Amino acid sequence: MTLSTIYYQLCLGCLVILGLSARTAGAEPLVLRYPQISAISQPSASGQGVSPTLLLRQLNELKNNGYLFKRWDAWNDKQAAAHPSKVVIVCFDAPGPLFMHEVLPILHVLHVPAVVGVVGHQLRDHDRRYLSWTDIEELAKDPMVSLAVEGDKLDMPLPGDPQGDRQPAATTRAWLGRQAGYESEKAYRARIYDDLQRSKQLFEQRLGLHPHIIMWPGGDFNEVCTQIAASLGLSLGLGHEGLLDARGKRRILQHIVDNGISPWQLEHDMQVDEKTSRHGPVRVMHVNLDYVYDANPAQEASNLQKLLQRVRDSDVNTVYLQAFADPDGNGAADAVYFPNHHLPVRQDLFNHVAWSIRQLTQVRHVYAWMPLLAWQLPQSDRAAQDVVVTLPNKPNYVATGYPRLSPFSSLAKGVIRDMYTDLGRHAYFNGVLFHDDITLSDFEDDSTFARLSYQSWGMPGSVAEIRLHPEWLSMWTLLKTDALDNLALNMARRLRADHPGLLTARNLYAQVVLHKKAETWYAQSLESSLAEFDYTAIEAMPYMEQADYHSGFYRDLFDHVKAFPQGLRKTIFELQAKDWRQGGDPVPTPVLANTVCMLYDWGVLNVGYIPDDPYRNSPDLSVLRPAMDHHCSAEVPPDHG
């Protein structure tokens, strides 16, 4: 591209961008990251890259709308501090030769500084696919360019499970084969350290530079990565969550431009508030891995393909994927679908299915659906006997009946931490759904461990004594609720060590929403759940609750949720697709679809259903999908008792 061509495109850009609005006031600075520059852009084709001509128009549009393009080390200067929502840092992932001839002149003409990633193994003087050492040396001297480490071989995916899924090298504990199993944590850390050390030495020996930025290939990083990078002097990182400091805390948001979107669309996308994108309308499908698992590999592969097609046909944007197995149906996990230190592995399957859903369907968020307390440990485990103790009470009183580990036992909490650590290290997902086992009734927990905790709270040492005094009962309920919520949130923090940006959701019983006294019965609270978790999935299940009038049941739930400022935005109405009272018979899909439409009509934003049964086509997606997509008729679901 010649300079005359550049100036022509600039003038054209000036004509077509008049009147565009500025980015939302009060927003943070933004990293604009270009993973790929291609000779020709493919409109709306994710991962196809952006052409130099389109890049020129995009940057020029932003410049004419008052955006400030800053170097990575000057984003917080006085000018930027006065207009934080207008600050942009432009970054390019390990570009090819096209960068030198067509992109660099654009940056010079527009006076746009940029960060350019360098991948060690690509630097060969005679490989025309990549920049040469001569190019890198030229860029190192260019005042408009800051070079960043992008690892040596971290851009080369590794097998992440026995099924051979190729996954990001920076965050994957590599699968080494049937005999060797998974890469050990020690070997994984050593591999990351050696890779980044080689990259740093390349900069120092060939360029005389001491790099300060690491651009994680594909944006994938974890806590181990940031710790090792910081130890090598790489004080800033660039990942999915934006520009990060040495502790992995986000400093600046990031927007990835990986397709041929128009200049107008780019600015519109940049204006989307982070909370809006994290809490946009949710359509959820619950997936039971028991429906995919089969001892016959060919049948299992067929089951997975059937599931993926149903996910595509449903047009849901979120999947809650079961990570545990409960073969005896008692509500507690007897086995799991991921490698771990405590429970049998029914099959190492969760990661493969989660990865397939993320890669091969439209779904944006895959949540690991996990118990918190309901683990049925082998008797050989030291924590197996540290269980919730329930006092004798009225028949069928609100106790869940799930076998649960005591949340007050140090040994039990150690097991729970191990399970979540193992899951985080061996699977790719971006959310966690806590099962409805996060509960203690007003007759629980009377274990030795729990009694010691109650005494530390300044209360009597037994549930029976506490129940004799209403003032103690009330305080005890609040403290139990808080203890359960904090345990779940601590497990979420443990997962975030490997999955930055992880979203959280927890199941809540409908009675907790409908009755003031239900927090005492369950140690669950809608108010605290809305405050602490990204989403609360309310089990809106009138069949299970034996409600006489279903529409009245839903309306009562809706009115209670709407009363909270963030109630509708952060609540998912989780509908039952089977009537478990009738042996698991499907709820008629027209009834389910009409219920979804009724909820939408009232103002509900987020809906989901459980379970999806591919073998019985339950629900019938040809009927349910239009409703989930807001293509509703005026019908009202009949009341079924």
C-alpha cells in the first residue's frame, strides 16, 4: 500500500464516519487486539482476520471520534486520565510479513503506537510465513512499536485429554498417553518457565531489550502463568480479560477484532458495557453427561454428535454440563467425569464434551455443574465419615435427603478443595453451577465439627439447644447461610486460578424465594445469592412443588424476584422438562414453550430447562426453540396440577 493510497483511504474514511457517537461515558480504557491480519477480510467470519484496508478505516474512525491511541506505558498519563473511556492501546499477535509492508505505514500515518507480539520459534530468516529477524530488529528501533513476548512455543496446542483435543499450551496439563497419563504439575510449571525464559533471552541477546509485556497466545493464561511471567520481569500480561498486572489483576479491558466487521460495528461493539455482556439474556440447556457416556467408544461418539446437534438446534447460548455421576440416584456424586484424587473416574469425558460444545456450537458459556457438599467418598477416604448429621424430625420435613460432607470439617473441606482444583486443571469451561446441595435444614448440622463452629460463634454447642431459643435460631441461620455461600465462593476462587473470568451460578429452591421462613429451613437466601453470585438459577418447578395453579406459582416467583434491584438481570428461571413424580415422563413441550413465552411476556430475561433428553427428543426443539428465541404466540399455558 502506497502513501497516496493511504491518504485516499483516510479521506474516504473521514467522509463515511461523520456523526458517529462516542464510547459510553465512564468506561475503562480498552485494549484493541488484532489476532490476525489477512490480505482479504471475511465479513462476520470469526478468526479470519482483518485486512489492512479495513484496519485503516477502523482506526481512522476511532481517531476521528476522539479516541486517544496510547503506548502501553503511557495509558495513564494526564491526558488519558482525563478521558479514560477514550483511551485505546492497539496490539497485534505475532503478525506475518504483511505487517511490515501494509500495516506499519498505516500506524505511521495515523500516529498510532502499537504492541507487537513475537513468537520465538517463528523467527526464521528464510520462512516467508513469518517476520524475519531482520524485520524484528527494524521494529525494535521503530518509535511507534513496542515488542512483546508471546512465548517460544506457547502458540502450539497440546493434547489436553485422552480423546486428543488440541488445547492451549499455556494452560493445558498435557496428555502424554495411556502409560504416562497427564503432565505433572511440576513438569507443567517447568515447561512454562523454560518457554518464557527462552523468549526473554531471545529479546536480550538478539535485540538488547528487556521485555515487560507478555501477550498470551489466544488470550489463554492462568495464575501459574502470571506468577512465572512476573518472576521473569514480565510485569504486564495480555489475556482474555485484558491488560493484567503481575498478580493477574485486570488493569484495562480488551476487545478482540478477529473478523471483517465494519468500522461502525467495531465502535458499537466497543461501547458494550462489560456487565451487559456478562449478564446478557441467558438461554440455558442442562446436559447430563450420563446421556453421552457409553462403554462402547463408537456409541459414545455417536451420542456426543447427537448432543452437539441438539445444542445447535436449540440455539441456547449457555450449557450447564454435569461433571459428576450419581448412578444410585441418591443425590450424591459417587464418581466424576474428570481426573481427581478422591473419587472414581467413570470416564475422563467432561473436558472433551465441554471443549466440543465450545468449539463446535454457538454456545458462549459452558458451566461445570458440580456438587459442593454431596460427595459420596469411598470408605477408605479419611473424610468419608465427616458427614452432615441431621437430628430426628418430622417425617418428610424439608431436609433434602442428600448425603453431604459437613462444611465444618477441615478434612471434608480439604476434599472439596481438591475436587475443584482437579476440575480446574483438567478441563476447559468458563462458568461453574453449584448444585442445589448447598443447604442445611434447621435440624442440621449436628456433627462434632459443626458444634465446635457454633461455639466459636458464641452459641450453644448443639442444634437442639439452639432450636430452643428463637433469637439463637435466627442468628444461627444467617451464619450457616453465610458459611455455605463463602465455601462456594472460595471454590469459585480456586477455579479462577485456572479460569480467569469464571462466571458463577448456584441453584436455589423455589421455596426460599416464596416463603420468609424458608431461609431457616434451607440456609439459602435469594438476597445473598443475588449479591454474591453472577447468576441464581431458581428451580421454578411447580410439578415438584405440587402447586395447584402453575401460572400462579410462576407469577409469585416472578413478583418476588422482580422486587430486588438486580433480580431479573441475575436470575434464571429453571424449568423442569420432566415430571419426576410420574417416573420421569416428559412435560409436554407445548406447555414448556408456552411457559417460556408467558415468563418473557412478564419481563423475565433468563430461562433454562432441565434435563435435555436426546433419546426421547425431550423437549421437542422444533417447538421449544421459537419460544426460547422470543417468537411467541399469545397462548397462555394451561394449569397442570
